[in-house]
Amino acid sequence: MSILILVGGLIFFLILGIPISFSLLLTSLALILYEGSLPLLIIAQRLSNSLDSFPLLAIPLFILAAEIMNVSGATERIFKLANALVGHITGGLAHVNVLASMLFSGMSGSAVADASGLGMIEIKAMNDQGYSKSFSAAVTAASSTIGPIIPPSVPMVIYGVISGTSIGALFLAGAVPGVIMGIAMMIIIYFIARKHELNIKSKWPGWRKLSKIVLESFPAMLLPVIILGGIWGGVFSPTEAASVAVFYSLFLGIFIYRNIKIKEVPRIFIEAGHTTASIMLIVAAASLYGWLVSVEQIPQIIQQGLLSISQSPIILMLIINVILLIMGMFMELIAILTIAVPVFLPVLTALGIDPVFFGVIAVLNLMIGLLTPPFGLNIFIVQKISSAPFAAIIRETIPFIIVLVCTLLLLVFFPNIVMWLPNLLL
């Protein structure tokens, strides 16, 4: 009966359209009331204790840094740099869209920040050059999934906190897969552009103009170097790196690019605070729900069930990936991580699978969930920006979903692609 309440209750509340954080809380409350042996005070204790974590401080700081970078003018300069580098290739601004997301991902660590901030610039530029609204939105939604794979990454911070895995190692492990994702998207864009004769492209700017654009964007591009260099060099922790990113972003916006006035800073902090509050509420609610899942010994039941199916790490990884893909269609990424990692990770570690490897696979898997209906958060974001029909965006997104699934399978079957950099540098 406890399992029925935990699973059925959550599905019931989600069908009613209740936000995921409150659905998790209501389901947890229902189980506690049904059991009767747990005091209601445990809800407040678990909610507060789940957020009492130094590594989790990196999340609001990275969100704030991304918000500042969007306002500071750094985003436009990154887009100009990407346009100068690849805008002349067949597919033009669609390639620029992907490359800009790869560059911006080294600052934000959030797919939502990429889709909503950089996405506004990318979609407008593509529409102005004649690309359809639906195709522009689809490329933007797909390219923004690179953000949490290439370090830094908000979801990987959460995974690291839940699993006790080194966040620095997770950041390293995501670098190569993120580049592969970007290249794979650009390849499919090239063939789509050839097939539909989308020969809308910019002129090669020439070395002199390119040098000028590089110099303009250099201060912004220095941020990921500072963040990642500091973490991997042992100068500061990921949380400290996030605070450095905030101060550097403010310095950039106020003194270098001069697009931020001092009086605008409180508004930027408030916007970042709104985003942080919604994320942290999900983290806290999912932590309570995950704790109840653990109390009811559901992980042990699932572990026995999975191991009875197969002892093969590859087969179990494929099964878990299918489960995560389905969960990603209906639930928010952070909630899935908080609930699923304690359930699946013990099974995989028992079979010798590295937690760092599983972290990258899980986050990439859940990025696909941002593109799949009915939840598909990135689709909703770009639909709002572009005003394109929802169904048309979904149709244009299908090739990118296929590319991402193929990338996921490539990493599952060849784990050294993920683990090469951490093994080399750590």
C-alpha cells in the first residue's frame, strides 16, 4: 500500500496539474498520515536539512552569474563570436545557435538559462534571416541541452550532493560528451539545411574583423577558464568557483561592458532569487519524497527486481535509461535526480559502474526529457519566445532527439569517452 501511495499519489497530483514540488509534498504528507508512526514534524526537519549543504550553494550562485551575464551584454558578444566562426557554413545561424550554446554553457550550467537568455537572441536572429519560427525554436531548445553537460552544471552539482560523488570529477566527465553533442547537432543541421535548401548563411568576416570580435568577447570567454581552471587546479571548490563567477560577471557588466548600472543590480538579484526559490523548493520536496522511498525500502525491492532480470551492466544501464527517459517526459529534472539516484545508483555500483559515469549518463538522459512532451520545459520556453505552434516545434525537434539518443547510446557502450578526462587529470 505504501508503494501505491508514493507512486499513484504522485501521478494523481501531476495529472491534476499541481506543480511538481507540491505534488511531491502532498504525496509525502499522504504517506506520513497513512503510516501514522511518523510525526508531522519530520516534514519540516527533512525539508530544512535537505538544503543545509555547502555544495548546494553553488546552484543559486551559478544561476545569479548566468542572470548577470545575460544582462551584461556578454551573451550578445558570445553570439557574435559564434556567428563569425561558423555562420558561413551551410545551415548558417543554426550552427551559430549550437556553438553559442556550447560557449555559453561554460558560464551558466543551466539549460533553462540558455534557452531563455541566449535563446531570445538566437531565435530573433534566425527569424530575421528567414528561418521558420518552428525550426529556430527547435534548434534553440535542442542546443540548450548542452548547457548542463559542458561544465559547470547545476544538475551535476545536485547529482554530486545526492550521490556523494566529486563535483569536480563530474564537471571533467561532462566536457567531452558535451562537445560530441554539439558536433552531432551541427552535423544533422548541415544535412537538414542541404535537404531543405536552407542556404541562409553569413559571409566570412575576414581575419581582421574576426580578431576584433574575439577581442570584444575575450573578457566573457575568460569566465569559464577562471571557473574550470580554478576547480581543476585546486584553487577553489565548485561552490567557491560559483561565487567567483558572480563577482567576475558583475565586474564585467559594470566596468568592462558597462551595460549594468548599480541601481539595476537589486533587480537582477531578485530575478535570480525567484529562479533559485523554485529550484530549491523542488530539491527540498524531492528530498523528503526520496527519504520516504528509502524508509519504505523501495530501492532494495527495485534492486532485487533489476538484478533478477540481468547481471549485465550494459543491459541494466539500458533498462535504467529507458526508465529515466520515461520519467523525463512527465517530471522535472531535479525531482527525478533526487528520487532516482538513490534507487538506481546502488544497483550500478554493485556491478562496478563508476558513479561519475552514471552521473553524466543520467544528466544527458534527463536533458532529452526537456525536449519531449508532455512536460518538455525547453519546448515551452522557446514556444513562448518564438510564438511558433507547439506541434510544429515538436516535429522540428524530432531529429535532434534522435541525435541525442544516439549520443547517449554511444556513451553507454563506450564509457571511456566519459571517463577519459577525469582519469587523465584526477
